[in-house]
Amino acid sequence: MTLPLNKTFQEMTAVFDELLSSLSTLQGLGSLDLGQCGEGQLLQEALVSLVENYGVERCALFFVEAGSERPVAAVAWCNGTLKICSEGGNACCDEVPPLEAAFVEQVVRSGEVCLCDDCLADDALNPLVKEGSPRSLLGSPLVVGGERVGVLLLAAFEPQRFGAWQQRFIPLFALFLGQAMMSSRLLHNLEKQVRERTRQLENVLRETQELKERYQSLAMVDALTGLYNRRFFFSEGALLVARALRYRHTATFVIIDLDFFKRVNDRYGHGMGDQVLKDVADTLRNRLRETDILARIGGEEFAVILPETGIDGATELTERLRKSIRDLVWTAKGEDFGITFSAGLAALPVPSEHPEQQDLGHSDMLEQLFSQADKALYEAKAQGGDRLKVGAL
């Protein structure tokens, strides 16, 4: 009774070992994060899992070209080394050993699990056996998304290496691998679509933002000179006046009007007149601070708000601007000409000195500044131009 019991125990132990190896192999495949690894890494890990748990000498995955039985090596394990022959079926068939290639073609044609216990005893495979060739071969079709795409092949150097258990397990492993490949492809295709949709959305958002900025720019910038326009100037000016009054800071309002500008248009044409306006705008902009607000508020009329600047500092600055414009020279119709400007200034009153004006709204205060500066400008014009005058609230 002892011998039969020992034999039964040994058989059960062998079955248990096979079951444990199979479960470990499937666990290795199932533990992969398909979102983090590509298909190439998935195939490599599948072979490594088989080799580590089954101890085979050679293990390979083959892809088959569409409409053909011709195998193309994808990933192979041989002599303890993992070799990537191709990723997706671009390797030459010459890379596949003739013995394995012929056996893979048998699996492809049959569409079923194929076993060769001894290649030397197989009439079709015997002529292809060389020194170092495997003696036992076990292959199973690899199906991805319902399509037969290749073959999973195990090879061993001794004959009759693969028993009934391996014949049942290998197609199961190939099924799991095919499902994993399908899931990986779907996941990566989805990620690719998401990236593409995200890229398209980002492009749309960027273009929308660019259009928005363009329209905003058009709404607040003078097209000819690139300066702020009248609308933006008075909107921003009201905010600046509000800040100045709140913190008891100074600010000065300046209106600049080019003298006899109509003569330039009449004598040299509107094209030259536009060039004069652009050059004047550039000169003013280059001589003002970044904190100053400069705008074109009319045909040849410009306005400046000088924050943190009292009337004395504003007068000195405006005088320098006037001289800079006088130094500009243009040439048209064979003659040189220049231009001058007149300016009117009005300073924001200090609240403590004018308590009666603290009740004025910010827009009302800005209108008063503009009105006083405009009156001062009119006075400068009446005196022949090319000068500046200071108004008072």
C-alpha cells in the first residue's frame, strides 16, 4: 500500500506544482499596468513570466502578416536573453529559425494548439533540425479582438517536455495575453484620441483667446498709431483718478494738439499725414514712462495722464516733449518740413486743499480735468501755438 500512496502523493504534488506555476504565470501577466506599459513591454513581460515559472529554454511570440502564414518574430527568449526582433511585425523572416518558422506555420494553418514531442521523429520538421535546435515544440494561436494575429511558442531541448497540463494551460495563457493586448490597444488608442481631442481643444481655446485679445486690442488701441484710443483712455483714466484720490497722490492731465496739421494733409497728402501721426506717437511713447497713459483721442489730438506727477514736473516733461517733436523732420515733394504742437495741462487737486471737490465722482473729476486742460490748450492755440498752458480747477 505504501508504494501506490507514495506514487499518488507524488502525482498530486506534481499537479499542485503545475497549478502553482500556472497561477504564478497568470498573476505575472495580470499584474501589469496596461496604462503605463506599451505593447512591446507587455509581450516581453509575458515571455519572462512563462520562462520564470516553466523553465523552458526558448519562448517566443510571433506575429503573422495579414493574409499570410509567414511568421515574423516579435519577441523571443533564448539562452537566458530576451531579444526584441521587432515590435509589430517589421522583422525579416530570416530572423526566425527555420524549424520554429515551419512549426509556427503549422499552428497558423490549423488554428489550434499544436504539439511536437520530438522534432527528430516528425517527418516535416526533421530536415530542419540542426545542432542546438529544440526537440519539443508547443504552440498556440494568439487571438486579439477576434482576429488571429500570431502564435505563442514554447521550445525545449529534450523530447516529450510538454505534458497534458501545459497543452491545456498554454492556450489559456494565450487567451489571457490576447485579451491583455486588446485592452492595451484600446486603452492606448483611447489615450491617443484623448490627447488628440485635448490638443484640438487647446488649439481652439488658444485661437479663441487670440481672437478675444485681438478684439479687445482693437477695442482699446488706435489702429494707426498703436496707442490707446479715446475709449480706453477715459476708462483707465477714471480708475487712475480714483486711486490717486484714495491715496492722496498727485496726477496731471495733458492734452496735445498738433499745430496746423491740416496743412500737412492738404500739401503732402493723407499718406504723409498718417506717417507724421505715427512718428509723433512713437516719439511721445519713447519719452514717457511705462506708468504714464498715452492715447490718441482725436485726429491729431493726443492725451497723457502722468500719475505721481505734480504740475511742475508735468510742465517740465511736456516742454521736453514739445522740443522733441520740433526736432522731427520729414521730406515730401522735394522739401523738408516739421511740425509743432500746443498743449494744455491740468493737475489733480490735493483733497486736503480742496475739500469741496472730494464729493465729485471719479468720472466727474476726470471730466473736469479734461475740461480745464482743453481750455488751456485753446488758450495756447489762440496765442499762435507751439506752446503749453496750465489750467486750474
